[in-house]
Amino acid sequence: MKRSIRILFVVAVAVGSQFALHSAPHQNIGVQLLGLLGGLRALSHSLGGGPRLFAVPLGSRRLVVRAVPLPLFHGVYQWLRAPRARTWAVVTAAYAAPVLLGGFLLVSAPTGWRPFGIVLAAVPLLELVFTAGLAGGAGWTVFRLPTAPAAALADVYLTPAEAAAHRALDGGRIDEAAALLAAAGEAAGRPGTALRIQVRLARGQWERALADAGQLTPGPLPGADWATALLRALVLVCAAEAGLLPPTEYLPRLAAELDVLGSRPQAALVRADVLRLRGERQEALKASALGLRLTADAAGTANALCSRAAALFAVHRDDEAREALARAGKLLPGLARIALVEHRAAAVVLD
């Protein structure tokens, strides 16, 4: 009996490994294993938690090793077009498995195993509750996808061409992502528009990104407001550093985007830049360290490193700043914001 319980526990941990939400959607390993059936495709996998240390090739994906050595294996995925019922069934089954196995351990296992059963069942249940308001999150998929309007689903799904461009950008192939999007034509929904803005930022097309971001409005699904605000804030930061907007224009607009983000952890991804542009350098430095812990994909991490480098330049820690930019360049070769941060650091005279 003990051996059977241990085997069940190992399987349950493998299926039920959970992790915090970042700027890109995440799911447990059960979703990763069943993803192709349910319209999910893995972009990368991670070991551990916390800030990203390095990444190694893992077939056509990457394995990201993180700084905190937690026994977690997890991944970043993207939504693809698939039948609604199939997507719901896959995600629900993936989360039901650890809950049921945790309940079995809690009820039937010896006393020493019951804490494992509690954790195993409670963590996925909590994730479902906390992500019920985030379109594309696990809780939203389980509780709201069955009744979501068909038109609103365009705010979740990517077309195959957009998905390929997303993978290219996450793999550091900026020009390939741009070519794929150009061949795909107009965006099919808000995620496609947001992806095109991200690629334009990566290529340094600041004016086009600024114009497109002005047309990007939150969609009807929950979570779209702050996701849109986060991207528009990043565009405003780049436009400010490129000299396209005066402080009297970009500071109020950035404050408005931060108001939309509110107390969400993701606000840290742009708060450091806002504080630095306001002249609050030490506060910006602290915020930039937090932002690095909230990223998962290559583009998000590279931009967070650029924010960190800009904050370090602002307090005259130039060697550390250049090291952060070098790390960003390894993650996303050719990222235009790297040169933008270097240029601004050389051009701005700090007192």
C-alpha cells in the first residue's frame, strides 16, 4: 500500500506542479502534456522559480533554469484555435487530476501523507479561483469558457501564422517574427494587434508602435484592460526615451496606465521606468529588481533587463548596467531597446 501511495504521489506532483502567473499565461504540466489536444502549445519550459538564470535548447523549445531551486517543472503556453469543448475538457481534466489525487491521499493515506494531499489539492484549486477573472487563465477556462461569447474568443486565440510569429519572437528571431506577421496580413483580434506592437518595439519602430498602441483598446474579456495598459505603458516608455513625446505628455499618460494596472504585480514591469522618468532614481532601482522576477518569456525578460539597466545607469552603476544589457542581448539578439537605453545613458547628463 505504501508503495502504491508513493507512486500516486509522484504522479500527482508531476501532473499538479503549479506556479505563479506572470505576464504570459501559464498552466500546470498536465495542461502541457494534453495541450495539443486542447488548443495549447508550449513555448518553453522552466525548472525552479524566481528570476531566470539561463536557457538551454529542449528540442524545438527551451528549458529555462531559474534562480530559486524549487521542485517545479512548468511552462509557458500560447492559445491556438481549437474547438471550445475540447479546450475546456483538456484544461479541466488537467486540474481535476491533482485535486482528486490530493483528496485520495487526504482520505485514504496514512497520517504522514495527509499534508501532501492537502497541498496537492489546495494549490490547483487556489489557482483556479485566482485566475477565474483572467481571460485565458486556468480558472477562466474551466468556469467561463463554456459560456463565453464566440466573438469574444478572438481576444484569446491566435491564428496559426500569429502563433508562429509569437514563437519566433520568443526564440529571439525578431526579423522572422516580423516577416511572418507581414505575410499574415491584418490582425485577426486584439492578441494579434498586441503581438505586432511587440515586434515593432523589438525592431525599434517607435512611431508605428506608438500609433498602433493608440488604437489598441481593451477587449470584452476579463484581464484585457490591464494587459492592454501594460503594453501601452511600455510603448510610452520607449517613445519617451526616443524623444518622440515631451514629459508634459508622456508622464500623465503613463500615470493613467499605472492607474489601470493598480496593485497588480505586473505593474512592476513598467513602474521602474515611470519612477526613473520622474527622477525618482533609487525607487526606480528597487522596482526594477522586482520586475525581473515577474517575467517568463524572452521578450518580457529582455525588456525588464533594459529597465534594470536604465535604472542602474541613473545611479551611476554603469558596469552593472552594461552587464544587464549584455544579458538582454543574449536573450533577444537585435532588441532595439538595448541601443536606446545605451544612447539615452550617454546623452543624459545626471547631476
